[in-house]
Amino acid sequence: MRDDHSTGSVTERLSVALQDRSERAQRALGSPLRTTRMAVVIGRLLGLAFLVCFVTGLYSHLQQDPLPWLTLPTRPIHLYAWNQGIHVVAGSMLIPLLLAKLWIVFPKLFAWPPVRSFPHLLERLSLAVLVAAALMEPITGVLNTLQWYPWDFSFRRTHFALAWVLIGAMAVHIAVHLPAIVTAWRAHPDDDDADAPSDSDAPSDSDAPSDSEGTATR
């Protein structure tokens, strides 16, 4: 009994110490720009750029590997070139937008405890997939424009498959954080509540607490 009590005390002290360090880290990283509203603003641009890349990339893929039952427009004559140009420009824009979004939500990495419930664990895992795919897509895309391939896998097949993974993860992320997105989107920039943490960022009585990563990528 004494050992159990001692172990429990050590565990509690460790938890308190980590909680204290987590709060100090988040305070040190605090910035007036790191708000839910700013995350939503960047997220809108990021989501739009990803959507443009997905649609133009899908068109390009289907032109190269057409489906027998699907006829795609090929006119005007420069349509494919315009499509590729838009794809490359939007894809290049993703890198600074991603860096800005990750900078805004970076303090949330220090939230303690890192996993608060099983649904929260699933959310974290889906977020890890989203971030990994969101970073890999534009980086490999830029390297492809430079015709530099420091990998052994097929760029086109992998890029196309990751696009579907990214869109799916984005849809899940938006669905999870939709209440916070809607609140921040509708709030006036001068309202005090616009920069306040959303309910999804704050502790929740039900799962003690529940964290919401800033919106994403969509």
C-alpha cells in the first residue's frame, strides 16, 4: 500500500511539473497574432489553395490517364497549359501559408496532457496525417518542377494518392473544428471575443479537457 501511495505521489508530482512547464512554454510562445481568428483566416487561404491544387491536379491526372467513360474539355487550346500554371502557382503558395498556419498553432504542441481521451487521440493521429501530407505535397511538387527527384518512388502516383489522403484528412479536420471556425469567421475583428480561445481550445468538463487544433487546411 505504501508503494502504491508513493508511486501515485510521484506520478502526481510529475504531472503537475509537466503541466507547469506546459503553461510556461505556451506563455513564452504567446503572441497577439496567435489567435483562433488568425488561424481561420490563414486556414481559408490554405484550404482554397489546396482545393485549387486538387482540382487542377485531378484534371491533369485524368488527361494523362483518361477514363474511358469520362470526356474532359480540351478547349480552348491552351487549357491544359493554364491548368498546369495555376496548379504550380497555387502549390508554391502553399509553403508560406503552411508555415504561417503552423506558426500560429505551434504553442498547442505543448498542451498537457497531450492526449485526453480516445476521441482526442484519434483527432491527434488524423492531424498528424494531415500535417505530414500537407507538407509533403507542395515540397515534392516544387522539387518536381525543378526536375530533382531525391527518392525512389513514382512522383506522379504518390502525389496523386497523397492528394486524396490530404483532402480526406482536411474534411475530417474541418468537421471536428467547424464550431470554432464558424464562431471566429463571423466575429468582427474588433470584438474581444474574436481573439479569445474557442470552446474547442479550452478545457471541457466531458473529456477533461478537449483541445482543438486551429482549423486547418481545411
